[in-house]
Amino acid sequence: MGETIRLKSRFDGFELAAYHAGVADARRGGLVLVQEIFGVTDHIRALCDGFAEDGYEVIAPSFYDRIEPGFEADYGPDAIAKGVKYSTETPWDQVAGDLQAAIDALEPPVFVTGFCWGGAATWLAACRCDGVAAASAFYGRRISELKDETPKVPIILHFGKTDASIPPEKIAEIEALHPDLPIHQYEAGHGFVSDRRADYAPDAAKLARLRTLQVFARNGGGRSEA
């Protein structure tokens, strides 16, 4: 359904690849969808295609292109270790510049969503980037690194109650600093949206997706004829 496009980072001018999924019918807005540590995989592309069916023109940048162009990994231990390594070698200032390039490539309103590492990047976009209407972050473990930054736009967070990688105290720290922020917790583990993973929780995934579409709709994501 989608195609590969190129983006020029606002951080350093680097050209990175991105998956682009257009809309076939009336457009609700643009959406930047941020990968997990595993890259722009078939799961991420499927998520993009699903949001495109809902009326959102989607761009999913390949944030690790500077390290390994076209990186895609499975869920095995070696792949996880590689993905974690790449994520720690990708500084947040650079991520913000890449995100801004994707946001700027879309006609407004523009929304942001992301998963795992991408959940933290979604928080970053809501705090630092211009042109974002609203955001929805899924199981962003590293939001705790950025919790002192304040989102400029409406954002909701989604966590699994049994996610061992994000203990309750980390969520409590975010709540303490941002008491008015909607934080939803589900009977699920980490990565509960992905039907490729053992922690897939379809009911939680559906509810979180519905809440995501609702926050987008409340912040400009209505149908248009464009």
C-alpha cells in the first residue's frame, strides 16, 4: 500500500528513508508513526496502512539509517540487543530533527504516535517539535529520561500493567510531574499492540487504538475533502 520516500533531517541535513502510506478517501490529517527499536518492520508498515485506512496520511521514518540503512529486526535476543544498541547510539536531539522533517512533510493537522522506543520519541515530539496537533505514546520506557520536559500539545500515554521493563514507579514519576496528563494502563505486558509478539493483548490494543483516534479527532482530525 505504501512507498518509500526520503526526508532531510532538520538536525544535520542527513537524508533518511521513510515509509509513506497515503489515504484513498477523505483525509483526516497527517500522522508521524515512530518505530520500535526493531526498525520500520512489517508490523510498523501494517500499523501505517491501518491508520491510512482511517484517513491519516502516514510517514514512518527510518531513524537508524545513519547506522544501518534499511534496518529491520525480529524479536530474537540478538536482534533485541542490536536494536537497543542502535537506540542508545541515536541521540534525542537528532531524533527531534528527524521528527521535525517528517512533520514538515505532511499537511496539517499533524499527529504523532509511536511504540516502545517510539513512545519516548513521541513524547519528545510533543515537547520539542513544531506543528504537532496531538500525540499518543505507547509503552515508552525511556519517557522517564525526558519526564522533566513538558508537552506543548495534548498527549496520552499507554502502558501495560505487567510490563516488566516499565515498573510502576517510573509511571508514578511521570504522573507526579504531569498530574493532568491522561495515562492509561492495561491488563497487558510490553508491546501489547503487536500481534507478532507473545505479549499481544487484542482487547487492550483495540481500546488503546480507539483512544488514540479519539484524541486525534478532538484535536483537528476530522474528515475533509482534500
